[in-house]
Amino acid sequence: MGDTRRKFDQDFREGAVRLVRETGKPIAQVARDLGINEGTLGNWVNADRRRRDGGDGYLSEDEREELARLRKENAELAMCSSAAWPSGYPANLASAVDNRPG
């Protein structure tokens, strides 16, 4: 039979999140100290961060534009780096220099 699900009141949740936020301790450590699941505390901390940032998980129009620009730039750089070397040329130039004759 399945385990019973524990319920935590709002004060406990807020206190646990505050411990992570104010002490800088890792979520895993705080969760162990409190005897709760690391994933549960992680969810609470993430929800708190979203609330504090005012974010709803969606990108603003400016963020979408920047993301599109960065994706385009990344694709261009990837094409340049793959086209810059002749086929069969070592991708790692340092290894080519280290292995040169002489």
C-alpha cells in the first residue's frame, strides 16, 4: 500500500524557504535537517522565487526578442566554427600543435 502524504502548513513552508534563502545552505541540506523531501522543498523555494521576481514563468516581449537574437547568433557561430576548419583538420588546435613534428 502507498505511503500517506504529509501535509505542511503555510508557516512551516515559509520557514523552510526562509532558511534556504537567508542561510544560503543548499536545499538538500535544509531538507535533510527538517526531515522533508528535497524535491518538495525545492518546489517551495522555486515558487517563492517566482513570486519574489514577479515572474509568471512566461517571457516578456523584450526577453523573447533577446532569446531569438541569441539563438540566431548561436546558430551563426556554430556554422562559422564548423566551416572554419577543413575536413579532417583537428578540431582541437592545441593537440595539433603538441603533435607537430620536430
